[in-house]
Amino acid sequence: MNLTALFDFETMFRLLQLDFVRQALLAAAVLGLVSGVLGPLVVARNMSFAVHGTAELAFTGAAAALLLGLSVGVGALAGAVIAAVILGVLGRRGTEQDSVIGAVLAFGLGLGVLLLWLYPGRASSKFSLLVGQIVGVDSTDLALLSGASIAVIAVFAVLYRPLLFASVDPEVALARGVPLAWLTPIFAVLVGVATALGVQTVGALLVLALMVTPGAAAARVTANPVTATVLAVLFAEAAVLGGIVLSLAPGAPVSSFVTAISFTIYLVCRLIGRYRLRRVGTA
């Protein structure tokens, strides 16, 4: 690819006028919002690996839907919810959680690859499930994504205080009567749904760039949970919207730019956090 295509602003602005690009930007904005809202608690609860495992079964569900001629978005949601239930049931003991996630991740990825091999359609459709493709987002997918995101944010808002308490100090939360037995699986389902929503835009392999990295970056610069959530949303939006815009002219995979922007933000936040610690240490 000619790197000068990255700076072909004329092509970029021309493509921004197309309906499917605008739909993709709307879908990305919704995805950035829900990812940023959940991200700080995903980081606080050490669920990064769980997100990766959930993404693999979301990919498997999307691949199965592609093979059966169904909606890829619905298939990804079904796969993610199944993954959340499996991880919640099999990984109740903390000592078993990593091994359960690893087993589910490997199974999901292997099954998904088999389903893609069985699919007789275009190779681009298969590839897009792994790394994302903005042309795969139509008005139906946008409606599904928006509806699912509203439901996730509504449930999250209702459960936010006990979830935050359980994330900061689970032992004290349990002693105070916070129902961790059902609160944790519900949050896992919310994360699973949000992860599934990113499959079509970012792809199953790189959805961590939105579900984890913005939250991890925000945690580096603030300990205030509300501020961290706001920053995570801003970081996620900048990564996903900026990634789509930058990918237009060269026609490169969206996820390449999304992950690059997200990781750059993370590095900058690490430097800011380290600088603040040094100032506190020398004060």
C-alpha cells in the first residue's frame, strides 16, 4: 500500500459523504460509548482475559450465522451470551478462572475457524469477522447495535453502585450483603454483549482495543471512577471514530488504525501517570 494514501484527504472527505460510511460512524460512536462505560470496571475486575475469551465465542456465533445465512450481529450476540454463561458457571472458583477462559477461548476459536472454512461465500466476509469491516454495518445492524447498547447501559446504570463496590473491595461487599453470586454473572453478560457488538466493526481478534485499552488508559491518570468512565468513553470514541476515518482513503482494515490510536493513548496516559507519581514522590 502507498503510504501517501493515508494523507489523501480528498478521497477521505468524498467517502465520508457515503451513506454506509455514515452508518459505520454512527455504529462506531455507539460502540465507543458502551465500551468506554464498561471498560473501567472490566479493568478493575481483572476481566481482560475474559473479554478475549468472550470475543472468541462471539466470533464463533458470527461465523455460524454467516454459514446459516442469518444476521451476523445476532449470531455474535448469541455466541457472547453463551460464552458469558459458560464462564460464569465453570469459572466460579477464582483459581479455575484463567484455565476455564483458556479452554473456552481455544474451543471457540477452533470451532469458528471450522465454520468459516465451511462457508462457501467470499473470503472478505470471513476476514471481516476477524479484523472488522465498515461495509458490513447496515441499517438493520445499526438498529440492533443501538438497541443492545441502550439495554446494556440501562442495566449497568441500575447496578453501577453495587458493581463498583464489589469491584473495589469484594470481600467487604459480600459481608455487607451485596449479592455477588448473581451480580458477577450479570456483569459478565453485559460485557459479553458489548464485546459482540464490536465484532463487525473492529473484529473479534482486536476488540480488546475498545473493551480494555481505553479503561486501562483512564486508570493510569485518575482514581476517580466517574472521571475514569468519562475518559474511557472519550478514549474509545477517539480510537474507533479516528480509526474509521483514517482507514477510508487507503482502504485498510479499520482495526489496524483503531488499535494504533488506542495503544498510543494508553502509552501517553502511562507517561502522564508516571510523571504524576514522580511529582508526588519529590513533593
